[in-house]
Amino acid sequence: MNVCCLLDNSQVAFGVDLDLLKTSTPFPKAIETCLKGMVYSIEDIFFQFNPKNRPFIKEVREACRLLRTTGAQWIHERKTAMENGDDVPKDILTQIIKSAGQGYQDEEFMLDNFVTFFIAGQETTANQLAFCIMELARHPTILEKVRQEVDDVIGLKLDISYDDLGQLIYLSQVLKETLRIYPTAPGTSRELPEDMVISGIHIPGGCICIFSSYATGRMEKFFKDPLTFDPDRFHPDAPKPYYCYYPFSLGPRSCLGQNFAQMEAKVVMAKLLQRFDFTLVPGQTFDILDTGTLRPKSGVVCTVSHRNDKK
């Protein structure tokens, strides 16, 4: 899934074909290392000062250097093409360049945005798809229902249109329910601009408040039988779970790439359901690992075969 989403992200967002079906790439490992470094530094503010952590810190710096060097190269190539008047894609990379000015600080700003999109656009969607496959394989009735919808809407078509995506309503419910139980970005934070009183508790301005979408998505207060995988919670006629379901955060600072991410997840999942049967290999734990994003600790190991009813 990581390679699949990295292919999508590099081509659609940055206009670069990494040819990952023929060659290996260090990018997934670099992304994972950067995220681990972020989590460790948040959990322990003295992490970087512990001598025994120096080898790992060196790995994190090398991973960051790889991503930023790659970003600098792609940005330079795109800027050169734009300056020469060449036709360039109207993608995220072009928008990053247009939003920046000139000078060293703006170059760093562009690289920061590049790394953010590069990591967020691959890691989270890949993990969402892994959790989705895990839950569908554990719930055959739901799997059959969503597969029937895919067959009715897409049939044997090779390409999925934008209109097709709009008709995959139950698949959208499945993906939303996956993010309720397994929000791949398990929390967010906000800095209070002024003093506030929340539930009778005074919180001074300047404090950073952390919100856990993982916790609220699993609370009986907001969702009946919260650990039960039930896509009908997100039926179009069902009550909307406001302010307790926010896998992409909320408000003006919500995730810029959420529409792209969900479109990508729907396309990939629809094609998998269209073409393949998958069953879970017995004996898996389904434990969750937090490496900055949530992922299945031991992966999701499946037996995959072409669907017998597809020609």
C-alpha cells in the first residue's frame, strides 16, 4: 500500500514518475524514520541528548536530508520549466512554488511544504487502506455489500470516472468508519489565543490543547458500540457526528489534502474490490502501532487471488 500511494502521490501531486514497479525506493523507509523521530522527540524532550540515541538520530537526519534534497531537485526542475515558459502541471508542486517568494527563507518554506505533502500524502492513506482491508476481511457481510456496489457502479471498466466515485456511497461509508476506529493521524493540537473556560475548567491563553480523534472515535458517549465496525453510522440519512469525528481535523486549519486523500483511497479500494479476493492469514494480532501515524503493528497479511467471477 505504501508503494501504491507513493506512486499516486509523486505522479499526481508532484508530476514525477518514480517507476516503483521496476525499481526499489528509499522513500517509504525515510518517511517512517522521520515520523518515528518526531514521535520520540515529543514523548521525551531529552531524547536527542541521550548518547544511546545518537545512531537513530543520525538515521533521522539522513532521512530528512534525503527528502529535502529530493524536494530541492524537483522544485528546481519545475521552477526552471516555469521560467522557460514550458507547460507544467497544475499540481501541488506548482502551487508550492507560486505561493513562495524569493530568497533563502522562501526556499526553506517551499521545502517544508514539500516534505509535509510528501509524507502526509502517502503514509496516512496507505495505512487507512491497510486497516480497511483488515476490517473488510473480518466482516464478510460488509465485504460482500461493498463489493456488490463496486460491481454495480464500475463493472469491468478499466478506468474509474469522477461520476463513478460519487456513486460509491457505501464504499465512502466503509472508508469513513475505518477512519473512525483507526484515524491514521490520531490527534491534532491548537494553541489558544486567549483565556477560555471549557466544562468549568479555566485554560489560560497561550496553552496548547491536544485533541485525540482516536479517543473520541471510540467513546460510547458519541458512538453506540464504538468498537463495532459499522459503516451504516455514516449512512447519508444517519445523524452527523459533529465535533467527535475529525480524522482530518476541523476548521480553517483542517487538512488541505483531505479531499485528494479520500478520492485516492476510494479509487484504490474500488480497484482492489473489483479485481481481487483477499482473505486474512490466520494467527494475526491486529495490534496498532503509533509511529506518528497509526498503522497495523505487524502489517495486514492476506492471501490474494483474482476474483473467479471476473473475466
